[in-house]
Amino acid sequence: MDVCELTRFGNMKPLITLLGLLAFSIAGADEAAIRAAVAKSLPLLERSSVIAIDERSNCFTCHHTGLPVMTFVTAHERGFKIDAGNLQTQLQFTTDFLAKGRANYLQGKGQGGHAFTAGSALWTLKLGHSKPGTNTEAVVEYLLGHQKELHHWQPPSIRPPSEESAFSVTFFALESIQHYQTPSQKERAGMRIAQARDWLLKTKAQNTEDRVFKLWALHSARAGTKSAAQDLLRTQRGDGGWAQLESMTSDAYATGTALVALHRTSSVAADDPAFQRGLQWLIKAQLPDGSWRVVSRAKPFQKYFESGYPHGKNQFISITAACWATTALALALPPAQ
């Protein structure tokens, strides 16, 4: 006798609810497995972020500084032991990098990477709870004036997937302006944010990177996010993951970014079935050494160096993906008491 037949004999809502909860508990990602996945990933990220500073002491990067900071902070909030000294080193490195470019920011020139670097570096400092100062004020001043005729911000180069979308650059710029604007910048900041909000609302996302950062940018601009969240959820694959492009298969970068954006914008809770399926995909895709492998689509234009993360020529996008994946997994856990 199935559930439909049983309902003829009375109110079976409690039984149906129980069966639904049982099915969810079976399908959901196991907390122990999540903790094990995060614990395996963190040492690789710690080691590689240290090596990268030694190898590229003059250059802030998202993949080896900004995103590891995001992951370390999130993991620490969830009770994982991290190298606090390394975290502070990464934050100081970011502060020093911006300080070197302060004069150029005030002149409207910025640094290499332009708005993408400026915005992601300030976002990194925000994640690390760094206080505002003359350097952050100078970078905000640059962002307020840079590309203002566009009403949004554009990447300086096309290096898919993490440096090709106007939505991602706009998100980083908005986050930076929202958090580090000074009272004297408030009026101009409000105008620039309003212009970006209008652009976001009328511009269609073309791929997963666009969808992820459109959602996040709308949230940062204090705009409605329901439609953008639904658009991102709609593209979740049957295997639980997301793909960078429709023509590609699910990978850790697209899946990690999607899950973090959905969670951080309060679009889905950690126990949402879609979120849980994404977590399961990440756990299954993690390799025995604790890494995730993603194949690079970007054409290299800087000198290659070994950063201590696996996967050779694919290590920069792989560590980027690992940061997002590890952060997504950590967000599924309760905050430490």
C-alpha cells in the first residue's frame, strides 16, 4: 500500500512530512563529510598562499591572496584552526600593495588590473575586518571616477572565468564603495551605486559567472535579488553542480561560486535541497589530496610560477575553485560558539 492509498484512511500529513524529512536526511550532505573536506583543503590553501607571496611579492592576486582570506575567515568562524599569522600576513600584504599605488589612485590611474584589482583588494580587507584609512579612501576615490560614463565597471582584460564579467568587477567595486566610503564621498557614492543598480536591473546575465555576480552585486546595491537567485538556481545541473558555460560540465569553480553567492545573499539556506545537492557534488569531486582540479580557459600573459598547489598549469584556477568550494562547504556548518 503506497502513501496515496493510505491517505484515504485519514490525515496522513504527519506521515508524509516524516517521509519528506527522511528523504532529505538521506540526500543531504553529511556534516562529518563536510568537515573532513574542509579540513583536507585548508592546508593546501595555507601553503600555497604563503609561497605565492614569496614568489610574487609585488602583486596582489585574487587567487592567492583575496580568496584564501575569504576561505580562512569563513573556516575560522566555523571553528576550524587556521594559521592566524598567515591570515594577518595576507591582509598586511594587501594593505601594503594598495599603499604603494596610493598616488596613482588619487590621480585616477590605479594599479594593474584597474577596477578589478582595486575592488577585490578592498573586498579582501573588508573580509579581514581591516579599518578604513587614507589608502582605502584613495582607492574608493578612484573607483568613484573610473569608467563612470558606463554606469558600471568593466574588467581590464578577458581571462575566463574569474576575470571576464562586468558583473564581477561591479560587485567588487560596489562592495568596496559601500564599506569604505568616507562622509565626504557619500553623495557621489550614492549616485554611483544608484547608476550601477539601474544597470544591473536591466542587463541580462549570459553565463554562470554573470549570474553569480549579478546576484551578489544586486544584493550589494540594496536591490531585489529574487529573480537573479532564481535565474542562478535554474541552471543547476542534474548532478547537483554548476558549469561555467552551457557547453561545459559541472566544475568546482562554478559550483563553489554559485553556492557561496546564494548563501551570502540569503537566497537559500544551508539546508535547502539545492544547496545540499551542490555540497554533495563538491565532496564527490574533491580529490584524495584535498584539492579540486579545474582546467584553465585563460590565456597566460604573466610569467608562470609554481605556487605549491597541485595541477601544474591549471593550478591558479584550481586554487581559485578550491577557495570557493571550501568556503561553500564551511558555510553549511554552524558558526563556532
